[in-house]
Amino acid sequence: MSIQVEIDKRRTFGIISHPDAGKTTLTEKLLLFGGAIQEAGAVKNNKIKKGATSDFMEIERQRGISVATSVLAFIYKDKKINILDTPGHKDFAEDTFRTLSAVDSVIVVIDVAKGVEEQTEKLVEVCRMRKIPIIVFINKLDREGKDAFDLLDEVEQKLGLRVTPLSFPIGMGYDFKGIYNVWEKNINLFTGENKQTISEAIHFEDVNNPELENYIGESSAETLRDELELVYEVYPKFNREAYLNSELQPVFFGSALNNFGVRELLDCFVEIAPTPLPKMSDVRLVEPAEDKFSGFVFKIHANMDPKHRDRLAFIKIVSGVFKRNTPYLHVRLDKKLKFSSPNAFFAEKKQIVDESFPGDIVGLHDTGNFKIGDTLTAGEKLNYKGVPSFSPEHFRYINNADPMKSKQLYKGINQLMDEGVAQLFTLDLNGRKVIGTVGALQYEVIQYRLEHEYGAKCSYENLNVHKACWVEVDNEKDQEFLDFKRVKQKFLARDKENKLVFLADSSFSLQMTQQKYPSIKFHFTSEF
């Protein structure tokens, strides 16, 4: 069977949003349609003690937020759909940015009452930079919220998108009657009863059909006709080419918790979303249908199974077929590795797979060979770009709170840092360890996981650092550089790759340093 057939079946996308816009709930409802789960564990509803399928870490269950990106797959209408559910919380944005390097398109979830929030703006900006096709899903229509046209304006202005609605709400909040599906020209009426199962739609080829009043009442029918007229006049017609070039973004309305409007979204998504795309490496553009396998690590997760201390490296397959028990080249280490039990994720179950195709995400058991951003190939030496480490914004010394457990502490810290939860810097002056994170919540997660997964206790001490900058020089024997090292000795550290990092204590001192040593370059991401 040709690899192209498999590629055409695949859709790999990420779901992004502000915390609490209903991203995890939407993921669950998509799984429900794919028949991957029988009933959704209503996330807010404490009667069902299942918890959401995609939140598997204890700290996520306690807080009701997603901390790690989870990978889920299901089959729908003969297409294999891979979802990457990302954390919305801004302290974990870095994980989300990395995940965006592994998806071919995204769905942005927006809360009808809160509209566009700052976290969404940042993430959409990354998608626009990378030209990732976007579909917008406006969620929670069963609650009182902003007017549909106001929301569409807000999405256009704040996110810089050019939108076209492919479904439109009939009323909102208390008067919410249902959704008119512009894409398929039918109406889906809202009853609000079957949250956990799947409901049927009523077909209306023509909104001017007088029977419409019997279903939604006279005034709603009139409003809907007026609004649709406006929609057709004001917004551009949907054009798939423009969507794929990320010049046009379709919008859907619905309520994920009530499982409403989700099918419309999914049916359209399966038809229009891109199949796995080519990706640029440092050598050349790699096409998915090439014979030879290649892929890259965009995430590492330690201890997915608390009983076994295992680490999984998540690999996005870019080209060729990944086969079990076949030796592949780990480009950075320049050695061949083979994997006897590669995992695929099917809803909540992990399965061992013999073959995976471009667009798929495979979990490989890892004993410490992988770092985020590593490339695996069938032998060609190339590296995929665009999986950066960002400059942290919070810094603390980490101290060992239990001297008997120092071995466990260092092992735990090393593994968590490989996972990309945070970054570790070792001071040149006295060898003290400093942990830098993008958000403050990560310190809690690190402390919690060190204790529960490695049996080690740590405490933190504040450290006044404004920014960490990676230092680049042309010549290490240069007098200016030696002078810099002498003067700034107590602000210098090494990251895990042993690259030199300058920890500036204020934005002023960073500016002064840049002026004083013009030949030295300071970078805010590790990939320069």
C-alpha cells in the first residue's frame, strides 16, 4: 500500500486557548464522536469521578487545569485524527509553543463571555508567524455572552485574523435555540439534555422555509434570516486555498460541555484541514511522502506510569514510515538506536505499534538519550528547526532539603529538565544550581513531582535575576570577552548543554553590558 494513502488519511492538530475556555472538554467531545470513549467524564461535574480523559497528572486533577500536553488519537469517517491538547495556563506556554512545532493546523477555542484573552493572542501570533491554518471555535453558547458579530470583530481585530463564520448561533444564553450550519445548510436545535451522548440535526435547505417558525418561533426565525443575510454580505466566502495558506479562518459556534456544535466543527475539519505538511530542516525541505523515515522530539514526559519509572519521548513523524525494531540514527549523538515497543495513543490507552506514518505521534521509551528538539532519521544527517528553549522569567536557587536523598534529587532534576519543564543553570562561581522557569506555577509542579516521583525534597531561595541570555562570541581568546568574564564572573552560569549564560540582574545592567561589550551577542532563545 502506498504511503500517500496513509498520509491523506491523517490530520494532526493542536487545540489552543486561554485557561478555562473549555479546551479539554472539547477534546473529550471529539473523542466521543470518534467512538474512542463511551461517555465523557464531565469535567466540572464531581458526580463522575473519572476526571477528564486527557488530564493524567495528579496536580492537574487537583487544580482542574492541564499542565502537560497530552496526545490523543481516534478514527472518524475513515480519517485518523491526532489531537495535541495543550496547557492553557500561561506558566506552561513554553510547552505549548513547542507543541505548535508538531501540528499541521490548530483549533482556537474562545469563551463567548470573555472573548479574546491575552494568552490566546500570544499563541495565535506564533501560529501566524509559522503560517499554521487556524479554525476558531466559539464555546459556551449556552451561557450569556457577547453578541456574535461583536465577537467576530474582536477575533479579527485582536488576533489579526480574517474570519468567515461556517456556523451561526440562534440566540444565546437563555434564548439559545441552536445553530445554523452555514457549511452544510442545516439547523441543529439545542435541547440541552444529552450532554454525554450524540444528538441529531434537522435539515433545512432554505432558511426562508416557513416551517422554520414551528421549530424556533417567529422572532428567532426572523432574526436568524436577517443575521444570515448580513453574514453572507459582510464576510468573505470560504475558500480552502486561503484557509490552508492561513489567510482566512473559519469560525464555528457551539457548546462543548453540552456537546453542541462539535459535530459541525469535526465534519468540516475532516474535509478542509491539511494533511501532514513538509517541514524545513537545516539542510533541505523534507516531504512527507519520501521513502526514508525522519522525525523529531517535541516533548518528553517522565513517569507517565507511576509504577514504572519510565520516560517517553514524543516524536512527530515528518517523512517515511517508522518501523518497530528498526535501527534509526540519533543525529545529535550520532548513534543508531532501535525501539522494541513504540507507543501510539488511542484515547486513554497506549498501544504498541509496528508502523507509523507521517503526521503520527509516537511515544518512544527513553533511558536518557533524548532531549527536546532531537532529530531521528533513517541515516541522513539533518536537524529540524524551530523547537526552541525560551529565556526564563523566574529564577530561584534550588536546595536539597533532605541530605540523605541527594542522589534522587539530582536524578529527578535532570530528568525533569530534559522534559523541558524548566531550565537548569549552574553558577560558574560556586556551582550552585539555579532553576529558571517561564511561569511561577512550575516551581510547585517541580517540588510536587520531585517528592512524589523521586522521593526527594527540595526548597527554594529567591534570586534576583531579570533575564537569562545565551552568550555568543566569535573568539573565546578575545580580550573583550576575557574582560567580560572577569567583571561579570558572579553572573555567569552554564546551561545543561554547557553553553555560557549571562544572568542579568536588571534590564538596565543588561543594556549597559551590551553597550560595554559590543562584540558579544546576547540571545533570548537557546536556538541561535
